[in-house]
Amino acid sequence: MKRRAFPLLLLAGFLAATSALSQETKTSRQAVEKRLHDVEKEKVSPAIEQAIHSLAAASGFTQAVVSPDGKKVAWVEELRDKNGAESGNSLIFTTTSDGKGPARKITASSGTPRAESDITWSPDSRGFAFLSDAAKPGQLQLYLQSAPGQPAKRLTNVKGFLASPKFSPDGKTIAVLFTENATRAAGPLVAETPETGEIKDAFFEQRLALIDIATGKLRQVSPADTYIYEYDWAPDDLHLVVTSALGNGDNNWWIADLSILDATSGLMKSIYKPELQINFPAWSPDGKSIAFIEGLMSDFGSIGGDIFLMPATGEKPQNLTPERKASISWLTWTKDGKIIAGEYTQGDSSVISLDPSTSKIDSLYRAEDLVSTGTWGPAVSVSDDGKISAAVRRSFSAAPEIWAGPIGNWKQITQRNKGVTPAWGQAKSIRWKSDSYDVQGWLIYPANFDSSKKYPMVVEVHGGPSAAVLSAWPGSGDFALALAASGYFVLTGVDEALKTAPIDSNRLGITGWSYGGYMTMWAVTQTNRFKAAMAGAGIANYQSYYGENKIDQWMVPFFGKSVYDDPDVYAKSSPITFIKKAKTPTLVIVGDSDGECPTPQSYEFWHALKTLGVETQLVVYEHEGHHFAKPEHQRDRIRRTVAWFDAHLLQP
């Protein structure tokens, strides 16, 4: 890999094929203003409202977990309010993995449903632990459901943030990640806490804590100056493997290393300092090896790379999947020493089995849908022997449900979203060449598609940069699928789509969020092919961005050096460098508390367009981070985005 090659190649194929349109848009400002005025007054088209309703109608599942013996499955189901918006509360259900038993609700709350999540089964499969804020809204505690029919028992009484509980192999201890006195959830995707006064590099440490089930005693075991990201128990119950880094936890995941933690003394020993990012450390059943994923990643939780295996004593790791045309997204061990892994494969979800002793790989499942356990990428929960699994399955055409059974031969366990249908048209996987690369993208057809008509199309560039788009039912704030519901084709490319479907090449738009917002800004400074754009949470100027964002550590692996050592590579990758070429009407959207792509980046791009006389509008949402959390803001973003493209693309 040439690490200096910043991934502008993702869009280079269609940018190289573009031809500038000399004619300026004929859409009048009055038409734009009327559309946006209608949004302000909530006088929006029925198609948009149907899209919003469809996105909000589906029940969501955030976790699916099979018991170690494979006989039971538990899941977390999100609850929505009377308006269909995510309420922040959830319920846990459990049933037999064959789906024949009754579904039982498990909760720590005696009344109103609360936020409950993070199920972990006990090794004997009799019960499980989970997190709930039943005792105090907003404050998660650890609870134990020890047997069917018994009330859940609270094990902790802490102040701070808990996450990722996991039983020790002997079932006597539960490990959990604990950020004491934390003021918000971990990670840079949530809204940042406003800072005033003297600004210092202050932060909270996420430490690994151990809870003795018999006594309920909690002991923070990892060092106080070290942030723990992920972990796994050793078979001896005395050690854990962790990914960790010193300093600011939001920023330093990109430089985390692999360490062994002594569960008794708390001593940590680093055994591997990776070249790139690592994730999903997993100790082998015989205690001799540790598997993990290493690759070029851009967000914690958005995982991709190869499977590496190293001795637990710390010798050089071996890449078990070199040159594989797929990206590993999750892994686990089975008791017979095999590795089960999920992977992105050219737009498909895949599950594979890998024998580390021979490097032999067997394909267990591959299809055009997203199969996950609540993770961003493909993953399944498997029994100890690997024979039974559970997952959340969803696609562009099917709302999520819980499925369980042998991998690839699952049976549907739930019927929560029966009758929920998409407001958009069919999704078609298409492929094309971009320079020397084979590229796959999804072409989403408009609702009520008529092959005799020509339609506008909006290109959506995914975030990341290191990420992929799979066929998955969208979240309630998805503005791209709302465009398809409103009469647009939606795609991640251009020229191949023009060959495939009746698309009007004179009515093209572009949009995206995060890295997709950056690429939208970049595209309109490189070509006039697009007649309208919406840049969400983008990056206008990599030089100023380096000093503004809360996660600058991600940039060095992509650019090769810091901005202080090589400012030129940052400048030539910045849309603001080429801003005088921009002519495309551009809507700019961002949250005012975004730590990943801070508000000033959007302001800088909007200010430049406005100064140069390019039609533009900037919308900043109060107390929203990189991921919008408030349903009313999600809906407003959809309405504004569709209205902007309607005003510029509906007429030929």
C-alpha cells in the first residue's frame, strides 16, 4: 500500500469522465426560496412525508446474541414514540433459537421501559447480564438475569458510563468498560460538550473494571492513564487482551496497540504496536494465540482489514488473509480452534470460516443484504461450537428482523416489521471500472418507477473514508433514501448508471455526509457536471481542519505526515484550494457540536461560495454532533435536502 495516496481515487473514475456544463442553472432563486419556505412552514410534499414515515415505521434491533450452547437467542429492540421517532428506550427479549418457544420480555424496569442493551450470556447459558438505566434515567448499571422467571438483579451502583460487559470463562466475574464520572457517551460521533474558559487537553479514561458476581464488588483493574477500547478474556480467567492507548480516548484509537492485562495485579504489557489500526482482539480457546483485525480504518466501529494471528507471548503476527478481495469486519473463535469472520465482499455481506493451522477458508454465507449483530458491518453471534448463530438481517427491500439457526440457513424469529414496505424503488447492484479499480455501487430506483420517463439522479458518496455501503434498511434520518422516495435515482457513481437506467444527464446532483460531505465539496470544485449539491458535515480545508477537529490522529495514516510536516499534501486535497472553480448551488448542513467535522469547516465553505456569488445556504443544528440524535433535526434535514434538489433538478 502506498500510504501517501489519499483516497481521492474513490471518486476519480467519474470525475475524470466528466465534462463541464457551460450553461448556468435556469432555476430561479424565487423557486428555491419557495421550496425552502414550504419546509419552514412544514408544507412539504406527500412523497417526502411518506419517506419519513417509512423510515420511522420500522422497529430497529441493536443486538442479537445466541447462547453459548446454541439453544437460546436474546435481542435488543428499540422503542419509538407516538410520532415514530426513536425514544432512546429499548426492550430485551429472549426465546429458543429454533423460534418455537415463546418470546419472553426481560427488563430491569418495573414500569416505564428504559434504555437496556449490551447483552452477554453466562458461559453455562442459564442467564445473561445486560445494561439498563432502570434505577436512574441516563445512568446505566449492570444487571444479572440469572434464570428464567426471576427478576433481574442490579450488580453495580456507579456514576459514569458503562459498556461492553463480558463474562469470564469460569462465569464468576464480569468485565466491563467503565468511564467514571463521564459526562457523555464515549466516542467522537456524539455531540461534544461545549468548552469555555482556559481550554486544556482534559479527558476521561475508559478503564476495564471487574465485577465479582458473588459480592457485587467492582474493581477498576487497568491503569488510570490508559484508555481501553476493546478486550477479550484469556481461557485461564487471569488475563485479558486489550486494545488501548495513552491520552485522549476519542482521538487515540487510531494509534492503539495490543496489550496483555493481568486481571489480578492490573499490570499491562504491550505485545504489538501495529502499523495501522486494530480491532476485535480474540483469544484462542487453547490460550496460545490471539487473533485480531488490522487495516486502514476511519471510525471506531467501522471496521475493515485482514485477519492477523500472533502468539500470546508476543511474537510477530501473521496475516491469514493476504490479498483477499474482501475486508474483514468482525471475528470470533469456535471451541475447536476455527475462526468465524464477517466480511465486506463487493457490496455483499459474507461470513467465512478460517482454519488458522492451514489458512483454509470456507464460505458460509454471501448475499446482497446486511447481516450483523448490531455492528456496522457483517457479523453474526455464534454458539461455542459454531453450529448455531443469530443475527439481525435487513436489506434495501426488507426491514430488519431477528434470524437464528445454522449460518446461512437461518429461520426468522421475529415478525416486528411485517407489513412495513419501502417508500423507494428497487435497489440494483452495478459495477464499473475506475482507473485500475473494480468498483461496485447501489443504484436505487425512484418510487413508482416508469421506464418511459427520464429521471434526475443524486449521487451519494459514503462516509469514511474507509467504509462501504451494503444493502440495508436505512435509519430514520437517512436523507438519501428519502430522495429515492421523492422521484430520484440515487447512486454512488455516474457513468455506469447513465448506461443502465433512464437518467437525465442534465439533472444530476451530489450529496454525502462526513467524508461524503467532503467529497461533495471536492466534486463541485472539480466539475460543473452537477446542477445541485448538499454537503453534510464536510471538510473544506484540511489545513485548518487539522487544528480544529478532535480526532487528528486519523489523518497521518492517510496523508503520510502531519500538516505541520507536509502542508502541501493537505492543501492540494482541500476543496477550498479550488473554490473559485465552484459554480454549483450547494446546501451546507452541520451540527454545532461536531467534533469530527467541526462547524467552522462548513462555515468556511459556505462563506467562500457566498462571497463568490454561488448560490448557497448554510444550516447549523443546535447541539448535534457528527451523528444527529434529535428526531426533529433528522426530519428537518430530510425535508431541506429534498426541497433543495427539487428546486434545482425537477425541471430539465
